[in-house]
Amino acid sequence: MEVITKFSETVLANPALLVGISLWEAVFTLLALWFAARNDHKVWFLLCGFMQLFGLIEIIYLASKTNFFKDFKLNG
């Protein structure tokens, strides 16, 4: 419970953090929904559409079921 209280205090002190988290969630949710619909993955579409966990389920879907991260290189 203390973690939730500290997180809410941090968000209230820094509203830009809330905007950043919302954009992060929106981008990965929309990408995952688009790929799931395009590839006819109905279960993944429902999971990504209804589960909102900071983009974690969406990133798991994009990494495991699509080629979205196939050519992603961290070291340029």
C-alpha cells in the first residue's frame, strides 16, 4: 500500500510522468492491437485490448508473435 501512495505522490508532483506513462501505454496498445487484428490473433487482440499493464502484455505479444522487434538493435 505504501508503494501506491508514493507513486501517487510522485505523479501529483510531476504530471509529465503521467503523460509519459499514458503515451507509452497508448503506443504499445495500438501497435499490438493493429498487429493482432492483421494476423487474426483474436485471443491476443482481446488480451491487449482489455489488460492494461503499462504495455507489458503488448510488448510480450509484439516480441513473441510478430516481427516487430526482429531487426531491433540496441548497439546501432
